[in-house]
Amino acid sequence: MKDIGELIVKLKRVKRRDYKGTVYNFHCTPDENYFLNGILVHNCYKSNTSVGHNMPVETFKCIFNKLPHTVGQIAFGIGDLDGHPDLWEILWYCRENDYNPNVAPNITINGARLTDRDAGLLAELCGALAVSNYGPDICYPAVEKITGQGMKQVNIHQILSEESFDTCMQLMKDSKTDPRLEKLGAIVFLLLKPKGSRNKMTPLRDLEKWKQLSQYAFDNGVSIGFDSCSSPWFLDSIASHPNFETIAMSVEPCESACFSAYINVDGFFVPCSFCEGTLKDWGTGLDVANCNDFITDIWYHERTKLFRQALIEKKKGGDFHCPVFNI
Ligand code: SF4
């Protein structure tokens, strides 16, 4: 289905299913992201470049049909919307297939050159969407355009680092004053991971700044979320909050390979996107596209079990920090 006109005609027949599923430990519907009280429990980011390759749509369908039926969301990352020639077919397949019709596709975009037509398609097909913040002139009009299509869960993804701290604060202020962000769902802060040769930033490790960030959000009613990698810092930053216990219930520390899985464009599994090429003994990861059975060959593979067990033991000991990176 490469014809966008054909897709638009079919979209007129899309109806949101009345599905109640469980994502992590929360209930949600395919039209929603996994927020509770405005706090996000998991999100990944990945630094995309214009150089690289895509997962073919045939491989995507093959993998989709091997995943367990308990899968409720698939999160896609793309820069420019024309970065993958079969993007619409892939998103459409999540919604209309005979294997697991309860999957909500979510997507992160860069917001550049977003047309009304594409905003409409995204709003129709995706349960939630995030625009990475590449500056107010690109990000804010994109948010306005998609929320204008009636989509409710439209968020902004903002890298949190020492260097971007002021941008994070400004973004929160803008969310309360800039009319283009009037219908914004939440600002989701993604803690910088010290990885990649292009990265010149450092993770935010100043607790006072964390407190400043959280306090500003609470004081000004800014809806915020964090990736699960941020959870120990966020929890420390609100330790003296009168509703700490309630807020903490909606914070899920790292759950890679426990509630979520990362599969790269070549169809290989690693616990999270940042683990790719970093985890000792994992090589290129586990081959999902060519596995016989996802549960036995991937989910209960010896390496996955060891990673999961180590993570669970660490968390039982009260250490919620990333098991892989010093963040
Ligand atoms: S392993 Fe580390 S980087 Fe990956 S999701 Fe967990 S906390 Fe984040």
C-alpha cells in the first residue's frame, strides 16, 4: 500500500477500538500514552542521522507477527517523515491486521516541514506523538498543527543535560504562555546518555537543578514526564514533596527487558536502544526476524534472563540507577 490516496480513503473507515489493555502496571487505551498523573514511566530517544537504512516493511510485518499478543504499543522514531518510504503502511498495519489489532503505534518526529495532510494522518493513526524540540520555530508550529487535528496526546521531547538545562526551563515557561502550545500534552524530559561520538553534552547530575526543574513544574502546573532512566534523579528531587508517596507510585525505574523491548532496524533485539553496541557479550543483539518463537528464543534467551535478573536484583536493593550508563 504505497498509494497515500488509497490510505486516506481507508482512514475514513478507521474507528478506535474500545480496548482496555495493560501497559506496564497501568491501564490505558490505544488512544493514550502511558502517563499517570502527568508522569511518564518510560521513553527512549535515539539520535537519528540522514545517513543509514530503514527496516523494510516486510521485515516489520514479520516481526510484528512474532511478538506476543500482550504487546499494546510500538514506539517508532523517525526524523523527517519522508525518512522511511513505507512509514504510512507500517503505521497502518499496526491498526489493521489480523494478528494483533490492539497495538497503538506511537511516534517521535522532528516536526520539520510538517504538512496538514501528514499531521492529519498521524493524528488518525497514532495513539500518541512526540515532537523532539529542535527549537521553537520548528517544534511549536508542529505541536500546534497536530493538536489542531484533534490529537490529544501530543508531547514535546526535550533532552535533559547540563548544557540544555536553560532550554528545559524556558520550554516549561513557553508551555504556559505560547498559544501554539495551548493543547500540548506534556513536556517529556529525556536524560542524556553519555554515548556516541557526536554527543558533546553531559547528563544533568546537579540535584539542585533537578529540584528547580521539578518545583517549577509543580508550582506552575506544567505537565511533565521523564524517561525511566531519569527516575532516581526525579525521585530524589521530589523527596520532600508532601505528595511524594502518590507521585512516586507513578514512577517506574528502568524496566528494559522486563516490560519493554528494543528492536533495531535490522530486526535485532537488545534491552533498550542505548544498550545497542554497548552491552558486553551481546554483539549485534538477538535476531527477532529469524527466530522461531519470540518468547523462548528472545524473551527467555539466557542473555535476556541474565540482564533482567541483574536489573531486578539491583532495584530490589533500592538502586534505581541505570545498569549500563553512569547517569
Ligand atoms: S538500561 Fe539505562 S539507558 Fe536503557 S532504559 Fe534502562 S536506565 Fe535507560
